[in-house]
Amino acid sequence: MKGLFILAASVAALSASTAAYAADAVEQIPTAPVAVETAPAFTWEGFYLGAHTGYGWGDGDLEGVGSDNFDGWRLGAFTGYNWQFSNGFVAGIEGDVNYDWNNEDIGAGFDAESGFSGSVRGRVGYAFDRTLVYAAGGWTATNVEVNGPAGFNDDDTLHGWTIGAGVDHAFTDKIFGRLEYRYNDYGNGDIGGLDVDFNQHVFQVGVGVKF
């Protein structure tokens, strides 16, 4: 009889201990891990537009009349689209429109000026996170006007090629700055039956907005 009592007491104690452990297990449900939001990686991919200003050093020649340096400030706007690949390589296309304040005396009573210009260029580069180093080249054109004695006035649009390099740096996810060098060879044209040619070195700075 005593043995049965001890066995019953042991079973009761074990049951109570198991129930208490089960209750503790229910109360100590593990907390789900908190999701941590990470900012998306910066990318140069997408459409952009901006404005730039700079200074150009030009060399113009009018056949049989003379030549001179055509130096002056420029103001313009640019727009384009970039594609960025997983290895940091960036390719894109860009167009721009500019106005150059160049007006010089080329001799014999003639003076010439270049005004509006533009280009369409392909770009390739490499992105170091928010800094993009690139090279660009393509088609360019400008209008050249010549005035001379006896009311002479004529102009022509010269078509040629352009090549250059630059650096874009993103200050925010949307705003970036630019520093660029460009060489423009506008080729040859015809003004009053005379051959004219013009080429130009340009340094410019700009600011753009990514979309």
C-alpha cells in the first residue's frame, strides 16, 4: 500500500512539472526577426537633363581672306539616357544645344562669328558608385556668319565631329555635377563662294537632374 502511494505521488509530481514546463514554453514564443530596410544601390541608369556653361578656344579660316582665333563663352543645355550594367559599365546617348559668343575680325574688312551649335554623341564610361568617368563622341554642327564690305553677308552651317571626356558626380540621388572637355571639328563650308573651316576646344561645367 505504501508503495502504491509513493508511485502515485511521483506520477502527480511529474505531471505537474510537465504542465509547468509546457506553460513556460507557450509563454516564451521566439520573437520574429525585425525586417531591416536597405536603401537601393545608386545607379546612373535612366533619363537626365541639365545645363552647362564654359569657354571655347576656336580657330576659323576663310579662304583668301584670313584666319583668326574665335574665343568666347558658351551657354547650353543637354539631355540624354544612360544604361548601367552590373559590372559598373555605363553606356548612353546624349544631345546638346549651345550658343557661343564668338565674333572676330578676320582681315580685309571681314568679320566672322559662330553662334548656335549642337551635337549628338554616344557615351561609354565606368561608374565608381556616384562618380562616372566617361568618354563621348559623335556628330556636331555650328552656324558661321561672315560680314564684309559693301554689305556682304553670308552664313553656312558646318557639319563635323566631336570627341571628349568628362566626369559626372552625383551629389544626391537626383542632382549631379559635370566637368567636361570637348574637341569640335566642324569641317568645311561655303560662304560667298569661299571655303571656310572652324574647329574648337571647349572646357565646360554643368549641373543635371536624373529622373
